[in-house]
Amino acid sequence: MAGPVLGFVGLGRMGGPMSSRLMDAGYQLSVFDTNPEAMKPLLQRGATAARSPAEVASSSEIVLMSLPTPPVVQAVALGENGLAHGAAIRTAIDLSTTGPGVAKVVAEGLAPRQVTWVDAPVSGGIAGAVKGTLAVMVSCPKATLGTVEPILENFGKLFFTGEKPGLAQVAKLGNNLLAAAALVVSSEALAMGTKAGIDPKVMIDIINAGSGRNSATQDKFPRSILPGTFDFGFATGLSYKDVRLCVDEAEALGVPMVVGAAVRQMLAVTQAKFGANSDFTSIAKVVEEWAGVEIRSRSGN
């Protein structure tokens, strides 16, 4: 086996494939998820089921987390039956988009128990988690980096941002703001072109061959918007949470975020209309409704 038993809490859309990659690499896992069904594929491969995050942290010196929101991260780390109550844990790695505020609180909460906090938010979506091609942003003490690097390299390419808790979270928030902003402004441009009479598939091809190409036009529109499936795999509620955290952090740092605030409002409208569980490509549906046009390929699906 490649090293000690690792703990993994949160086996959802991202945590599931990432934990599976660790097993592919030869690691033994102790796992926990509030949804027992999420644990089954790993248990069938030989992982050990735990009854709480604390139990995971009592069987593993290094515990990874992939969780949906900052309050959940804080509760799993510091709450009743949380990682802080584990007997074995020495390093906690957060793969979630937590935001720098919660990262600092949890790092300070774990420090008296001699547990080192590692921020390691990831970008690249479910496909990247499955293939191991994620961008992994890391902030932690340099002495800890050598310990966690061989583990995190199973997920993709590492980018060390510094030693201060929360720095990697700042990088991730900036990335996710740009992803959402690209989706919003591309929806507006495509709605304009479509309403004028251009096949949106042709317009997408033009943009992707020119200077306007971005992650939305290259991936999200062809995959989820032009065919009308709206199934990219990232929830509106999570995108809204990330952009809110980003704008709040910018404000706290004294950095103006005029466009970021507009993107936040577009996500607020999308969530109000389609729900937090809708796909975040539903942003395009809001623009479509306002413009009175559907951005669908005419060349067939």
C-alpha cells in the first residue's frame, strides 16, 4: 500500500471520484458521508466505513474533506463528532470551496489540538476529478507541503499559494467568479446574436476562433446550453455561494468588484427562479427569458 490509511469525509460529486482515485493509487481509506449510498462504491472496493468525522479522524492521521458549504466544513472540522475530536488526526485537508474566513477559523480551532490545516480547493469539475486533471490550489505550512503533495498529486496539478490559511481559498474564489462571469456575459452575447438571426452554433464557433473565447463558450455552451440539457454538473446554489464569498472577500480587502457584484446578482436571480439545485448554466435561461429568445443550435441535436 502507498502510505498510511487516509480519511475522507464527503463523497459527493467531487469527493466520490477523488476518493476513488486515492484507492486507485493504493491508499486504504476510512470514509464517512451523511448519505450511506455515497459510501457504497468505496466500501465495495475495501474502504472502511466510519460513523462520524471523529471516527474517521481516530483511524487516520491525514483526513481529506470535500463538502458543499463553509458552515458544513466548520461543523465537520470543529463541531460535535467533528475531526477535532479524533484521536489520530494530525493533518486536515479541505478540498472544498470554503472561503478564507472559515479557513482561518478552522485552522485556529484545530491548532491547539496539534492538527495542521491545509487549504486545497480544486477546479476542473467532475470530469477533472475523474481524470485527475484538476487544478489544486494549496496553502499550508511549507513543512506540511511535502507530506500532502504525493496525496494531492493524484487529483491533478498543484499550485502552492503560500503558508497563510485561506490563501488558496482566495485563488479559488477568483477562479470561480471568472467562470460564472464568463457564463453570464457569454449568455448575453449569444442571446443578441441568436435574436438577430445567427445560428448560435455558428456564433460559438466564431467566438472560439477569435478573441472572445472563454470557458463558457468552449465547454458549457456546446455541452449544456445549445442542446438545452442544462446539465453541466455544477449547482446554481454552489456557484452563488462562491461568488458571494468572493465579492465579500474583495470588499473586506478594499478591492472594488463592480462586475463581480453584477454576476452575484445574476446568480441570485437564477437561484430564485430555478432553485439552488438547478444547474448553474440556467443563468442562460434567465437571459433567454429576458431577451425573448432560446439559444439553441439549429443544426440539430
